[in-house]
Amino acid sequence: MENEIILKGIAASSGVTIGKVFLLEEDEFFIPVRKISKDKIQAEFERLEKAVSVTEKEIAENKEALSKMLGENYAEIAVAHLLILKDPMISKEVDILINSGVNAEYAIYQVVEKMSKTFDNIDDEYFKERKNDLIDISKKIITNLLGKKSKNLSNLDSGSVVVAKMLTPADTITMKNEMVAGFATDTGGKTSHTALIAQSLEIPAVVGLKNISAQVYHGMSIIVDGNKGIVILNPSKKTKQEYKKEYEIQITDRRHLEQFKNLPTVTLDGRNIKLDANIETPDEISSVLANGAEGIGLYRSEFMYMATKTMPTEDDHYQNYARIAKQMGSKKVIIRTIDLGGDKLTKLGLMNIGREENPFMGLRAIRLCLKYPLILKTQLKGILRASVHGNLQIMYPMISKIEEIRQANIILEQAKQELKKQGEKFNPDIKVGAMIEVPSIAVIADLVAKEVDFMSIGTNDLIQYTIAVDRVNEDVASLYEPLHPAILRLIKMIIDAGHKQGKGVGMCGEMASSIEYAKVLIGLGLDEFSMSSSKILKLKKEIREISFENSKKLADSLLKCSVTKEVYDTIEKFND
Amino acid sequence: MMKEKKIKIVNKLGLHARPASLLVQTAMKYSSNITIIKDEYKVDAKSIMGILMLAASCGTELLLQTDGADEQQALEGIEKVFNEGFGEEI
């Protein structure tokens, strides 16, 4: 009997699960080296040919799935992969080696190693990384040569806990969602793709486990505890029993929460609050609707750029947003325009921007869009065209001065004019809002409120920029305080500024999803909360037990506190 | 007789994966040997990894050589996809 191993990581999605490991390997395998005798060389070539044709079929199937799911453009990487299979430069060298008596696996390995070295000498990051495409393909062929069954995410068994170095959007697309019971990955943080997907699928996930992928094997018994941020390998009978109990409580709780789905979100004294969902991909809509969200408060459109190797076209944008708009019907959907940095886009091979010393304060989001207006105009045209299918709204991220809102609106106006000329239909009065996440714009929120239809507070960045703290940096993470007196006052300022102009104020940062802060935020006057859909019902239950008048009193006393501890003490005293 | 011509990359992103795929697919339509030369590097235009290895960005000048039965058509066909910026932003 193997010993129980406990690994500590970052809790990325709550809940517990007991299951079996499905290891998504970044296949490090042992390459066999054999001398092939002259009379067997022909057979070796046939073996290679067969493996290549199986690989070709696999890639073609993947291409089909990708383009069906996301549109033709997303499948372009698969086209490049198919061409690698037929690359004459590679096959020529492989053939020479096989003819000299080297086995196919080792021949491919040697050629790829040699070519990778050439790529290592390239200065340009994008081209340098293309060697990974070559390595991926060579691994696929070698897997097929070895007759190993390639572990494809589409053949998951139920109750599988997917363990991987990291999960990409392409990985999560191929997964059969109902089969996945949890995620455990080596890398990633609280807002990584894996975390967001897990939250929307309502399955537990622990990320940042460093080297779990090297410690497990396929089918190994595993517990993922997304509440505590730990993973237990080979759990003992006793541990399993404890978790089984916890799992059952979790199921009962979830059933209990379901009864709130169709109840209004209203405080004890009758103040209506809107609860919206944050989403990353259109696939999450079913979970949004199942949890009774009143709308989508934040669609992170970055997914459009992450799952592709080319800039999405106007039509890609249109297809994507139209799908969401149709499914959501009259419910509001706020699409945040691209919130990526130049560094990220360069890494993805979509742009070619020099390295930045400090990307968080660099060329990202609206700044990038205003420097390269075509990116924004293409996206806005897509949103506008899709606006006829539902209730779409536009939100600009990382606004730091009012000029940026005006400039973006000029581009929006151009987009409308161009569509008009083309005879395309769109909603001419589409609502436009600003994300308030940079202190400079929060301070002049009263002026912002006159320029936009709505404001949404992005707390993750607002806190990070206001307190000047990187919460991923362990040495200073404790300084990241959502209840810092300065943050409370900023939030209050923004909400009051919106209300003065008769405009609602929402919040789409992590702070909005926490039960802990609900009373404070309601007291400060927040109108809309947007969060991962799995957290909606829990918050709704909480809000229905809160009195708005009392919360206002609480907020008033909190705004007088000078230190964070005093804020916490005041809340605690109030709850007693 | 081998044909050759200087060509320039006009699309913004240079010969990244998508244009490189398009270039290779175009080259494959011809039976001629097609070579692309950048400085001292010489690669087969039907080899995607070869093309990517050039790490050719926008504005780079390349020498295109075609040799074979359909060398004239190949030269023209390939020049065309370059000049059209591979259908991308220029």
C-alpha cells in the first residue's frame, strides 16, 4: 500500500472531489535506440508511414473539432501542424538516418533535436517558440510509433481529475465537461484559465502545485480539495471517508441553494440587487442560466485571442457574440473589449511588440487598442453586428483618463458609420461603460459618470494599483487588503458618482463574489455584483438575509476607520 | 533555366505561422524546386519549419528561386501571395 501524499497549492475553485487521475502528459518518453538491419529497413519505413498517417488523422480530427466550435480561423494552427508532417526538410533527414540503420523513433528524435537548436538561436521570441510546434508533432508521431494510446481529453472517463502541467483553452475545449470531476495543475494562479473554467464548471481545482504532473500516474487515486487548496494522492481509507462526508455535504448544500434560483435578489427591506455572471467562453452560458444570473456583467473577450494563432476577424467576433446574445435573449451582456497586454499578444504570435519592463503598467487593454485602433474597430464592429440578436453592451478596460473613453467612442462611431455604409444592421444606441480599475479614473469618477452609460469596478486591479502591491508576490501579498480604508472610500466615491448621474454601478472583481464583503458593498450602495456563475446562488441566499438600512449604517462607520483591523473589528461587532 | 526574383515581406506580422502555411501550400502546387534565401540562409519553400526558421519580419527582403518545369508560374504565383500580404494586415 502506497503512502498518502499531500501537496499544497493554490485554491482556484471551491469544492472537493474524490476521483482517479487522468494525466494529460507532456509526454516525456524514453526513446528506444535500435540498430535496424538492412533487410528490415523497408519495414521501418512502413512503420513510420503508418504512424504519420495515424497522426495526420488525429490532427485533422482536432482541426475539425476546433473549427466547429470556434470558427475556421481557430483551426489554422492545425493546418500548420499538418504541413509539419509533410515537411520535406524533416523527412529528407529522417530518411537518411533510417537508411543508415537508425530506428524511426530515434531518427525523428535526432532530427528534431538538431532543428530545435537552430530555433534556439533565433532572437525573436515568437519564432523561437515555433520549435514547440515541431516538438509537439514529433511527440505525437513517436507516441504512435510506440503504439501508446495517446491520451486525448475527449476520451475521459467519468470522475476523472485532469492533472497537467497547465491547461490551455484548446485542452478545455476538447474535454467532455460532464466527465471532469476536478483539475490539478503544476502552474497557474487564482485567475488563470484553469481556475476560471473550473469555477464556471463548478468543479474543484487546485493550481500552482509545482510538480504534481511528475508525481502521478494514470488511474491513480486522488482527492482535490479546492477549499483548502490541497491535493491528496493515494488517500488512506480514513481520509477518503472524511472527504466522502464533505462531498455529501457539498451536494446537499448545492441542492439547498437550487431553491433560490428563481427567487428575486432582494434585501430584507426590499432593495433590489442584480447578480450577474462573469464568463470567459460562450460554453459557460448553460451554467450562467442554470444559476439564475440576471445577465452577464463581464464577458472576458480575451478568450477570442487566446485560442487562436491569428487575430480574430470581424466575423469571428460577430459569430462569438451573436451566439451569446441569442442564448441570453433580453438579458444584458457586457462585453469587455480586449484586455490583453502587448507582451501577451506577442507571445501568442499575434503581434510583434518589444518586451516591456513592467507590463502591468505598460501597453495593455485600451492603451493597446488606441495605439492600434484596427484591433478595437474590428472587435467593435463584431459586437455591433451581434447587437441585433440581444442586449449587448460595451465596456472599455483599464481606462486611466477621460480622453481614452472619448477616443474609443470615436472609433465606435467610425465602426457604426462603416457598418451603416455596408448596410449592416446594429443597435445604434448600444450602451457603453468604463471599467474603473485605475486609481486616476476612480478619483474623477464623478466626471466619468457623465461620459458613460455605466461603470463597473474592477477590484482586482483597483486594489493592486491603489495599494501598489503585487498579490502574487508572497513577500507582499498580505498587503493586498480589499478592506483597506482607502479602497472602501474609493468604492464609495465611485458608487456615489454614478448614482448622482442616475447611473448604476457594478463590480466585477473577485471582491464582488465574496459573502464576506456582501454586507459592506450593499451598504456602500453597490447595485450590481458580477461573479463566476457558480457563486451566484450562495450570494443570493446571503443578500436575502441582509438589511440594506443596517448595512448602510455599517458602511458609514467603516468609512470612518483609519486602519484595516478596525474595519474588521467593526464588521465583527456589527454581526454579533 | 532557373528563375529568380527579389521579394519583400509587406504584411505586418512577417512570415509567422499562418502566412508560412499559406506560402508552403502555394509552393506545393508547383513541381519546380522552390528556394527562399535570406542572407546566408537558404530554405525549401515547401518546408514549413524551414520558412519559420528564417524568422522573417515585415520589410525583410528575400530572394526567391524557382527551378523546374513550371518555374515561371511558380515564381509568379509565389510573388503574388507575398505582394498580397498573405491576405493579412499590411
